Amino acid sequence: MSPAIAAFDCDGTLIKGDATRCCLLLLQGPLGLIRLLPRLLPHLVAWQFKRCSTGRMKEILLDVVLQATPREHRQRVLEEQLPIKLRSRLRPDALKRLQWHRQQGDRCMIITASPEPFIRPLAELLKIELIGTCCQDPLEVSPGQPFRLLSANCKGPEKLKRLELALGELPCPEKLEAYGDSSGDRELLQASGRPHYRSFSAEPRAYRQSRSWLQRLLPWLALALLGLGIQTWFGLPSTTKSQLIEACRRLLVWLPVIYALLILSYFGRYSRWRVLLRSVRVGHWNWADAVGWFQGFALTATPGKIGELSRVEQLHVELGYPRLPLTHAFIAERLCDGAAVLVWLSVITPAMVAQLLPQAGPTWWWVLILTGFILISLSLRRQRRVRSGWHTLKKAWDKHRPRGAMARACLPALFLSLLFWAMEAMILWLLVMVLSPTSITPLQGIGIYLLSGTAGLISNSPGGIGINEAATTLLLQDAGIDVLVALPIAILRRVLTIWTITAAAGLSQLIQGPFTQR
């Protein structure tokens, strides 16, 4: 009887992260890859719009990077540095499961979209068969001999074809146990009688689509907004266009300062993240951790912070961090955010908050008292439901609230939160200073920023879109700024902060797409 087949995907399954990405970073480093981005950008755009296949994009990407790297450094990376890096990224749970299959007498193999030369040292270390994307020797790449793939990109249906070619026939589902983590493993997992999608437990776990409807909708929404903006521009009077052009010139001078504040702010956010996780000894400061953390911001423009919660699963898959500490850190971040906002509002903007509330005359007091009685009556009528909801909330809080070392780490995390919230608010103040004839104080800028952000959060709309801008416009009007100036400032502030970060995080995923979308 032929042995059962245990087929493991490599990137994101056997190892944390992506082998090709590791190789590219070792070859050129982050700054080197950014330097090469202009040469890659047209191909990336074509790939994104399905004008270029993933295999061809991978071929172009690797050729550009390998051509830009001296042969001696390539050899050092491929023969020394990359094998060490990949060994350090092996998942303990995956190794345990691999050992279990060996004890059962199963035939174990890696089936990966990564180029075989990148994975071969790891396969030899694990004494496991390798099926990958065939390519020419990366050390032989030169100006006269570009890098070429010698087989189709080993992802999706191609994994089954290569498995059938290696075995002579495709094993029956009962004889195939497959492990994978992405859409590139879908066909392999679906052909298996015991699929393990992002899991190494004994129980099977079927593949499921992980991309949300919102992620599919966002690019089309961005294109629609761009088209609307262009149409509006051509419909403006010439005098208004001249004023806008002059304002844009002034803005361009200040853009480096604005983006410097934004970078400092998000460095503060990352520092807070590391302070919280370091308290429970999860992960450490490194490029992979920072990139994984930052890319999660591509998911934040979702209602009710669902996207941010999905970052927990993403970081668990990409970096191998335990889910529970990640969830605790997420809750601690939200608590620190809320506390920081309350501190700023209570300390520096009490007058602004008071102006937003109605004058508490006798009529208002009677309205408040009557409202209170109505709410109490409704609560008494629904006492059982309220009590059940309270117990559910309390149970969830008891399970996920920060404890011990992480609870103690919340104090420095709160200090960092106070700093970066103020930095981001300064961007609004700078925009008013540059674009408006009427000025506001920095403290007013912080107050308007925090109050409008709170309104957007309460609205539960994706990224607070619409509500945040409207609240900012109204508060700026209240500070004496004309609505025709306040509205562009409100929109610009959002474009230059959260939407810039969301776009940058999405672009980071796009750049990695040719080798992470296996």
C-alpha cells in the first residue's frame, strides 16, 4: 500500500512570513527596494489590473533586484544568510505536525510558489521533498542573462499539476493531507480529504475566503472619488481655481512638516504596540514585526473596528504570535486611546465641550429628568435582558482585559498615546494656519481633532468617513473659519492622515503581492 501524502505549503505555513520577501530584503534592504520601486511601479500597476500574471510579475521583480545586487552578495545571501533566516522562522507547531506524519510513515513534501533555490536548503535540513517554482540559477543572472522562471508559478491549480507530475498520479482525497494558508493553496486544500487551513491541529479545517467585501470595494470607491474630484475641478470658476492653486503651493511647502509629524505619530503608535507586547515577551523590534503591524492599517477603514480586530488574525498568521496576547494588546490600545482622548478633552478643551452642549436652563433640566425616568422605566421592563447583556459584557471583559505585566505597561502606553494624539492634531492646526485667513490656537486644533474623531467613531461608518469631515467642518465654523475654507481643510486633514496611512499600508501589501499571493 502506498503511503499517505502530507503536503505542506511553505510561506506562511511552515515558516512565518514569506521566503522571497526575506530574500529580497537580505539582497537590497528596505531602502534599496524603495530605490528600485520606480522601475517596478509600471509592472505593479499592470499586475494589479490583471494585465500581468503573478508569475511574470515575480520574474520581473526578482530580475530587477538580482541585477542590482553584486554576485558575491547574492551568493552570501543564498548560501548563508537566507537559510539561517528561514530556519529561525520555522513554526514549532508545523515542525511537530511534520514529525507526527513521519512517525505515521507518510510521504512528506513542500509544495510552494517560492523559487526552488530559495527553499532547497530548508527542504534539505528538514529532509523533505520539494516542489516549487523552477527557475534558473539566481547566481548566473547578469545584464546579458536576465532571470527567468522555468516553470509556471507553482500556485493554485499548478500545485495539483506539479504534485501529479511528481507522483505519477494525483492521490485520492483520503491519501492526501494538505496544509496551507492562502488562496494560492485553495485547490490543494480542496483536493485533500483532510485539509488544514491555517491550522496544525489534528482536526481538519477547510479553506475559506478571507478577503472581505469592503476590501474588494475600496479600490472602486477610490476611483469613483477621484473621478468626482476631477469633474468638480473642471466645473470651478477660474478665480476659484487660481485661489486653490495658490493655496496648494503654500501647502506643498508645508507638506514635509506635515508628513514628518505623521511619521512621528505612527512611530509612537508602533512604540506603544511594542511596549505592550514586550511586557508579555511576545516578539521584538524588527523589520518584519514593524511591516506586519503597519500593513494592518490597510484593514482599519471598517465599521466598528472590525478591520483592526482582523489584524489580530493577520499578525498571528504572518508572525506566529499567539492570538490571546494580541487580543489583550488590541484592547489595551483602545483603552489607552480612550483615556488619552478623555485626558486631553478634560484638561485643555472644557470651554469647547461646554459650547457644544445646550444651556442648562430650567426647561433643559426638566427634559433631562424626564429622559432619565423614561430610561429607568425601560431598563426595569427589560431588566432580564439588560442583566444578561451586562453579564456577557463583563464575561468578555474578564477574559480579555489586560492583566499583570501588560496592565502595568498601560501607563507608559498611555503616555505615548497622549503624545501621538497631540502630534496628529497639530496637522489640523497647520492646515488651518496655511490655508485659512482666520487662525486657531494649537489647543483648539487638538480639541477639534479629538471631538470630530470621536463623532466618526460613534457613527460606526467605515473609517468615520463623512461624519468626521462634517464634524470637523462644523467645529471649524464655530471657531470662526468660513465653511468654504473649513470643508477643504477637513477633507485634506483626512486625506493626509488616515487615508494616506491606509493607502501606504495597502501599497505595501501590493508591492509584496507578487510573492505573498502565492
